[in-house]
Amino acid sequence: MRPYALLTAAAIAALTPVSAGAVTLISTFSVGNGPDLSGLSNVGDNRLGGFGSDLSYDAGTGTFWGTTDRGPGGGVLSYTPRMQGFTLDIDAGGRINGFTLTNTVLYHDGANNYNGLNPQLLNGSVADLGRSFDPEGLARLPNGNFLVSDEYGPSVYEFRTDGQFVRAFEVPANLVPHDQKGGVDYVGGAGTIVNGRQDNRGFEGLTVSKDGKTAYAILQDPLVNEGRAPDGAANGVYSRNTRIVEFDVASGKQTKQYVYQLASVDEINAGLTKNQFDADKQGRSIGVSSLQAVGDNKLLVLERDNRGFGVDDPNGKKQVGDKRVYEVDLTNATDVKDVSLAGTNDLPAGVTPVAKSATPFLDIAAALKAAGYPVPEKIEGFSFGPRLADGSYSLIVVTDNDYSVTQSGSGEQFDVCTGGLAGKGGSAEVKLGASCPKGKTLIPTMIYSFKVGADDYVKLTGAVPEPKTWAMMLAGFGVIGAALRRRRKPVFRALV
């Protein structure tokens, strides 16, 4: 598949480094909404957008892989979910200077593609998951295949690098959504689902241990029944307690479940001067987006709220409360796969959640604000990238731009156009595929480059390349960067 390059808003690359704890923001880069390499003809089917739902890095080839979700339309419009493979022209200091799309891989099972349509629309039944697919988490296995987590099930699937389905992991029974009569319902929302994962709050993050033997998937928010409303009703939107599920990769069976506690709305509200979160937003508007294994029993967890620059707020007017990465340790956490938290916001006696760092490993929102940049709503994927010339490591963060598409209640799609990355020029909605008004562009996918010091990286992961390997990495890094600069050709101009 022939690669092509996308040159976008390089104006934002001249960024003064901003420290965010142990991590430093180096640069930001925007990727426009041009066609991908799928070969599909409709503008809504081939748009290069939405691929920041999660991120995985293949150090052997220097390729980053991002996954889309179910597509524009919230599960009511047909779309084939896919992976996008790309390389980044990262210089010796960690600054991103270019983006090259190399692969578009459609998820499929034989000749049949998976589809973002919800099970009722695709399969004619709320209980038949079929090939309805809402991918959110992505992790690469030692054999080169990918594990992909899905919100509909919630499910974990293995795919080959060409997108061919291989197998499905076990779905823990307590996570499956059921209605009041005990029937499985993958489509219903609040008031219909009384047990299992909340609607659109399934497995959001996914990662694999360094030895490739263990996978971890995390629910975006608490189970629908694992929380307590002020009137005493069981309701997960009032709870901080979501679940990490541990899987044995070889068998695909779950081994343990752990409680992960989200930041409290009280803590987040303390930093807001307006538009504070109500109590019923605790387990709904605050959630987890991504997960990365970094050492034995250690994970990095990306939390975010549902506010920020995006299709629902193209002018970035609402205050943002939470876009942070925390370090967690599973070592002393209680296995709760057989423990119910139904009807309570508290943990039962004897249940210990995963240990979570008191301060964030990285406060993304704080770093962007300090640099004078708007904070996107859907910061959803992150991954360590190549090692840099000074021995530090790059940490790449990516957004899900929702394809720069919104939709009416009847399912009609509209492109969202904004007057600039800060939304200062106003916004407009136009027919899908139509040109934006003069001075406005579609909302881009944002990619951020951070730098993690060598000592901090070693402390976090406990791993250091041997000197010979390190020298080879630097040499290869230089060659790859030079090659990318030679072959880059602009397709899209600056999005400012």
C-alpha cells in the first residue's frame, strides 16, 4: 500500500517546552480530514478522522497504529471501523514535523466487514452482537497481531495485521448489559439496562503486559448497577468505582477484576469557576480513555471529562476539568470478579482498589493551557514512541476528533467547521462533504509530543536498553527521520 504524506499545522511546532511534572510538552501537530487509504468512495466512509480512540507504537518499524471507533453517527449510520497506520517525523528533540499515513486496515471476518451500526440496526436484535463493533482500545501482541476492545459487548477481539478476525476473549458475565427481565440488551440505555456496563461505557482502554501474557481492559465508567443515587436506587452514574479486567492472553479467559477509582467530582469542581459537574456526572461525564502497561503490575491510566474543544463545543467555551494520566499499581488490589458493588458508592470492607498516584504522572490539560493552547474534549490515546537524542523518551498523545461530524436527531450528518484551533472565529455546520465557509476548517485530529526524562522513564518501567541497542536505535531513528523528510509531500495546508 503506497504511503502518502499529510503536512498540516506546522505553525504550532515552534512551541516553548512546558513542564508538567516529570513530563514536558514539546510540540503539537494537527492532521487534517483528508481521504484515508481505504479506497471507499463516500466522503463519510473514507475520511481520515476518528483514529485517535487509542494508540499503539511498533518500535520495530517506527509505525504508530490508531483505531477508529464505530464512526460518525453514534451507531445509527453504517461505517466500517478501521485501524490507521502512520509514521511521525520526530526530530532529535522530540518535536513532530510531519505525518505520513501508511496503512488503512478495515476490521473484517472473511469477506464480511465489521460495522459501527448498533446490533438492532445491523442484526435486527438488541441481543445479537454479531459484527456490530465499537472499537476503543488497541494493544499489540508479541506475534504482531492486535487486541482491540469494544464498547458494545464489552468485548476483546484479536485481529491480524490485515484486519482479519482471529478470536474473541471471554466476556465476564457481570459486565454484560441486561434489562429488567434478565434479557441481554446491547443497545438500551439508562432506564432499560439495569445490570452490566452502561450504554456507550464499555471497554475503553486496553493494554498488554511487556511479556505479552496478560491483557488489561478497563471500563470507561462504573457498571450501571454499581452506584447509589440520593433516593437509594442503584445507579452507577453516582459512583467513582469502575473496573479493570485482567485476561490470560493464551486462553482469552479473565483471571481477575480490580476496582479503579476515578477522580471525584468534588476534586474536579474545586478547580472550576463555572459549569461545575453535578453529582450524577461522577460516573458518566468523568471516565477513563486509555491504558498502558509500563512494568510489573503497573499501568498508566488516562482519565478525562467530556468537555473541551470538539464537535459539541467548536468554540471551546466550557471550562475543562480533567485530562490527566495517573500511575497505578495492581500489586495489593483485591480481586473483585466475584464481588458486587451494586447499590453503593463505597467499597465493601476488605476490598482494596488499585493504588493510584496522589498526583498525576501527566496533567495534559495543564500543559496545554500553560502553552496557550485549547484543550480538546476527546484526548483518548497515548503511547511511548522512540527514544530521543538526549536519552529521554517521547510520549505521543492523540485525540479523537469525531471525524469533525455531528448529526441531527434523525441521523442526518453535518460537518462541523471552526474558525481556528481556539474556535475564536466562530463555527458553522454544513452538509457532509460540503466546503467550509471562508476562514473555517474541519476540526483536525491533534497529536501531542511530550518528553519523559530517562531517569523518570527507568523509574516508571524498570527497563533500559543496553548501550549497543541504544546506539542502533539512535542510528535508525536518524535514518528514518531523514527518509521521511525527503519523501514528504504536502497534501493539506496549515489548519490555522
